[in-house]
Amino acid sequence: MSGASGRPEFEFWSSPVLVIDTHVLVWMMFGDPKLGAHAGDEIRQACSEDRAVVSAITPWEIALLVSKKRIELYRDIHEWMKTALSLPGLRLWPLTPEIAVESTRLPWEMHSDPADRILVATARKLGATLGTADQTLLAMGGSGKFRVMDASV
């Protein structure tokens, strides 16, 4: 998503965009205490500034988890996602061709999970922070490959 100058359209934000990992969105929706107090505050702040995004891969990943019975939403996935994506200040970020290609060309070794690769590529493309509690992603981000926020604290 670029403006006429070719620069990202979101550059006017004073703080980085916050990409919310799939499990973090689930925790938010369930009011799960696994979502840390600091992370919750950061997410609420990002939402209030209209700089919180969910990757387009997230609905796919949640539907996959439901189909494998790894999570139970207690209602239809379409309704659940509609409710989640209607949270004030939260936007669904598209899976652009650039993000899709970048996810296959990350400049370091990374596991093959397509959702994680797309989340990382999205965060890198947006110059964003990835809010996650995934220890592997936190370690990668902690080594300077991309910005991360530990969603469990």
C-alpha cells in the first residue's frame, strides 16, 4: 500500500504499526489472561491511534485451527472474524504480492510455517512491530531481524 510518492501510506504515524499475531487476536477476543497487561495497553493504544493491523493470513490460520479442533470459538468462524475485525481501530491488512513474495525471501533461515512467514513479511514491509508470544519469533525479532513486542507481558 503506497502513496503517489511510492512511500508507504502509513508513514504519517508517529509510532510503528502494530501487527497482531493470530494467537494474540484470539487472546484479545477471549479476554485471555495470557495477554500481558503491558501488551494489552500497547494494543489498546495502537487501536486508539488506528495503527493496529491483522494480517489477511490470520482468518485463514484461525479457520485452520478450528478445523483441526485446536481452538473452539463457540460460534461460526465467519461471525467470530466479523466481530474481531470490527474492533475499533483494528484493520485487516491485505496479503499483497510484495508481502507474499517477501515471505519466501526472508534474508535468514526461518521455519516453513506460511502464516508466520507472512506475519513477519508483513511487519517488515510495514516497518511495523509484530505483537506475538511465539518464542521463535520473539528470538528472531530480538536478534534485530524485525521489531517484536512480547504479548505475554
